[in-house]
Amino acid sequence: MCRVRLTPTAAKIFNRLHPDIKKTAQINTQRVYDTPHTEKVLQDKLIDFRSLKMKLYRAVYQIDDRNKTIIIYTNGHCRDIYCCMDLWNHSEKNYFGVVPPSI
């Protein structure tokens, strides 16, 4: 089991979600909490990240095995999530002591 942390950006996006979507996200996040390495590994420049599927929404996260922490970097609708990842607030790179790969 791991701790699940959200970056400030991911937390802000999560707080804006519809209550029904939040509930689905919380249920699916429990699955990641229990078995973090089972979700889809992303490709190319995002190889160090995984994607949690929640109906039409996705959460993109990274696993810090050393600290037993799952860091959710962003979440949102599947049509928007991957194309916008290069717009992350890069001040969050070291927020939890894990540096995402340069994208």
C-alpha cells in the first residue's frame, strides 16, 4: 500500500469536478492505492507515468517506490488530459520529491 498525494494543480482540477465524477475518482483511486503497478503505463516521453481510467476521465500519476507514494500530477477528461500535460506547472516538479521526466 502507498500514500496517494495530489499536486496542487491536480487538487484544483479535482475540486472542480462534478460530484458524481469525484465519487468515481475516489473509488478508482482506492484501486491504485491497493495495487499501484496494475494500471496502464504511458508511452514515449511519458513512460515514467501511468494512467488511471475512470470512465471518460483519466488521472496521470507516478509511483515513488522508495517513499511508497503515488503522486497524481493531473486529471481530467480523456480528450484533454494527454495533450495538456506539457503545460503542467513546472514548479510542481519537486513538490513531493519526485521529478517527472522532461516533456
